[in-house]
Amino acid sequence: MITTFLSRAVVLLGDNVDTDQIIPARFLTTTDKTGLGDHLFADWRYDASRQPRADFVLNHPEAAGAQVLVAGHNFGCGSSREHAPWALLGFGFRAVVSTRFADIFRNNALKNGLLPIAISAPAHVRLVELLRQQPDAALAIDLAEQTVTLPDGTRETFPVDPFAKHCLLQGIDELGFLLQAEPSIAKYEATHIARVQTTAAAAPSPV
């Protein structure tokens, strides 16, 4: 469930970061989400001996506990893989801020409870500069209002699909949405059967 939250952010710039960089293909053999956060950005995060690279931002102590990733333009391009949002969520991120998201990644993210926040290029530049000046500054995310409040107090709006927004606010997925509607579906089915039976009974007999 996402409603409102306040969190520090990690800045990882670079345009056109694709899903194979987010979660390399060799980690796609599992359908279990457990542990995928350890493989997030694996080829950037670890060296050939699987030791953490000291210069990579996710390996910095201040990255621990951050729930927002500030990424570059066109984040999540490339092939469709649900493992990408799974890995981001597994690391602890609840939202990603960019100027643009690849459509498939955005849809996969929303379906899995990760909020993609697209803001204007000028606002993105300002946000990155503010976080460089104040690395411990926090962002306030308000899904109901569809706003993100930057460290300087300015508020930026972002778009989100209405159905996805409803599911995120309720903490449900598409199956959960259908299960919530089960009483209405059952009522419709019952009245539908009754209408069919009434229509059949009123129909003239064949000669």
C-alpha cells in the first residue's frame, strides 16, 4: 500500500537505463521475489569477484533505508521483466523519480506496488541539485494528491493511471481488485440467471 511517505533518496543518474542493467538476465531463472534486491544493478554494484564496489552509490552507507531512487531519463527501457521492479522493491525502494519511464517498465512497476514518478526536466534538475547540496534531505510523496514535495518545499505533480492509483492506495493488485468485487459479481450472476430463465419460460413453443 502506498498513501503518503517521507524518505531520503538515492541519486543514480544516467539516461536509458534498461531492465538488463536493473536486473541482469542471469537472475531471471527464479519466480521467487526473495533475495532479488541483492542483485539490483549487480554488474555495477559488484566487481568480478562479487565484492561491492566502493564507488557505487547503492554501496554507500547513506543508501541504506532510502525508499526513493532518483534516476535519469527514460528509466526502465528494454525488455519487459517483472524482476526489475521486484529487485527495486527488494532493495527497499518504494518509488522511482525520473523525467520519463519506458511504458512496459511503468506498467510492471505499478502492477507490483512500485510508484514511478515522472516530473518535468527542470524540476528534475532542481531536485538533483538540492540532493547534492543536502544528501540527507527527504522527499514527501503523496499518492492521493499525486505530488512530490522537494527538499526546498516546492511541490511537483505527477501523472498516474487511475486504476493503478486505486490499487496502490488500497494495497491490492488486479486479482485483489476482482476479489473485492466478488459480491457484486455473484449478485449479477444470480439475477442474470433469473432473467435468462424468465425469458426462456416466456418464449413461444416451437411449432
